[in-house]
Amino acid sequence: MKHSADSMKRHKPPRKFAFLPWLFMLTGDVQGLFTGKVPLPWLGGAGVLAFAVLYGATVFAGLDERRRHTRTPHVLLSGLAAVTYALTIGYGGDWLLCFPLLSLTSGIVLRERDGNGRRLGLVVLTLSGSAGLIGSFRGGPSESLTIGYGTMLSGLVTAAILTLFETVAQLRATREELARSAVEQERQRFSRDLHDLLGHTMSVIVVKAEAVRRLAPRDLDAALGQAADIEAVGRQALTEIREAVTGYREGSLTTELDGARSLLEASGIEAEIRQSGPPLPPQSAALLGWVVREGVTNVVRHSGAERCTVEVRGETDQVHLEITDNGRGVGSAPPTTKGGTGGTGLKGLTERLAAAGGSLTSGPDGRRGFRLVAELPVDSEFEEDRKR
């Protein structure tokens, strides 16, 4: 945190007061007013005072984000330009240094964040040409070249420096926003993983615990077998949670299908599991494994079904997964809103499949039952590697 704060301090753009010391460039003009070397010193004094006030006001308005895109900075810049031309044409000499200061404020007011500096370039070239032309009449060719070059340089460099600082600040803000977005996405992923893991595991444990209670009075060996399953499921859940936390867990479709058969049979639901087609890429298999886990868990929890069918059909370009039951239809999925279906798990799975180019649909299957269909494209590169 300390390093970040120090970095922010180093990369802060110049503040408003940082440009005011440049007014000391007019010290020679002010001395000329007090020594009487300038005709009509009262008029020159009024001009210098007006220039200093307009210069400060223009700098402050141009660096104020709330006022920068209003008309105020441009009006002030126009007034400063008028005073500059009046002083330099009337007095010449050191008064020509007003042009670099006018160009500097032009760089502040007319800079563009999108990198389009045509307007600023046109203004700076005009000011540089004007300074060179007036300087040639009032001081000679050498002074003309010096003042013209200084005028051009001051405006362009000022605009470039400020634009660079603003771009860096914008990139830093974008990076922080991307970091926050990444954290939020990871939080959502972790939430979905825990929901899928714990929801399925708790359902299995509850169902098998009920089986132990039913079997214990009449078949102790069968009850002990169910208790052993509970222990195995608990251990597997601990392993999966650890892997989910580290972000490296990859599910297995075959394992999930076997687990679905065991869960359905333990719940007294007739299970029919069918799988056909070529082997799937690991990521696709893992994603469909989540669908099997969530879909079968919902059947056990909410359907009241007597029969459930899980079918996986792999084709050349996509894989089709379908889970159907003969339960209570809409009631097979927990309600999320009044009159709607689809729990948090199904919503998360829909988002995952959509991100992978697939789809997930669910709804009543005729008069009775519920139907869950997932379709996912198959990675062609994986298929080519497998054939080789």
C-alpha cells in the first residue's frame, strides 16, 4: 500500500499553481514600466495586470475538470490572446515573451485526450507565426526565430505532458476497474462451485442417511454399506472443495453419471443412464458433469419422481445432454420468483454454458415431469488431435 501511494505521488500531473511562476518571464517588462523606459507606463501596467489575471484564470479553468469542457476557458483564452497581441504590437521587445505564455495556456485549454491535436496544432502554428512576424518588425530576424520557436514549443510540450499524465491516470483507473471485475467474476465462480458441490453432496448424504435409518432395523449389512457411502461422499466432497478453492478442479462426466445413478437408486428412483458418442474434451466433460450433478440433485430434491433418464449423445460438432423425469413438472425445479422456475444452480449453469458457446433450457415435459436439456459445441481441435 505504501508503494502504491508513493507511485501515485510520483505520477500526479502538474497542479494549477505550478504554471504561475512562468509569469516571472515578464519581470523585464515590469522593470521597464517602473524605470520609465516604456511610453505610457500606466497603459502598459494595466496591460501586464490584465495579462497576469487572465493567464492565471485561464490556467485554473483549463485544469479544472468541471470547467474544462465549458465555454469559460475558451473565453478567457480569447481575452488573453487579445491582450497579448495588443501588448506585443504596441511595445515589442521583451513583451514578445507573452506569446510563449499564451501558447502554454493554449496547450492547457485545447489539449485533447483522444490524441486529435489538429485544433491545438493550428492555434500554436498561428501564434508561432504571429510571434515571429511581430518579432521581425520589432527586433530582427534572430529574435523572430527565437520567439517563434519558443512559442511553438511551449504549447505543444505543455499539451503533450498533460495528455500523458491524463492517459496514465485513465489507464490506471481502467486497470483498477478490470481488477475489481476479475475479483467479482472469481467470487461468482467460487460461489457457483460451492453451491454445486455442497448442494449435491448434502443431498447425497441426506438421502443415504435416510436409507440407513430405513435399512438398519431389518438389514444391518445394507445399512452399513450406505453408511460407508456417506463416509466416502464426505471425503470426496472435502477433496473437491479443496480443489475448487485452488481453482484447479476438473470434473469428470463419467464420475458424475455414476454418482447420479447411485444417488437416484438410493432415493428409490429408477435410473436410466445412457451415453454415446466419441470422448469429450476435458473442459466440455467437466461442464456437462456440473449439469448432471445439478439436474439430478434437483430431481431428488424437488421432483417426487419414480423414474429419471439421463442421456448423453455426442456428435461430430456438439454434444447433447438431456435429463427427464416423471415427477411434478414445474415443481422439479425450485422457484426463484413468483410463477417462475429455475434455481440459483441452473442460472449459474446457464451462464457457464453460454460463455462456452452452449445453451441450457429447462421446463415441463408434457403433463408430468421435467426436462433439462444442455447443448455444447465440441472443440474441433481436440477431435483432430484425438484422430492423430
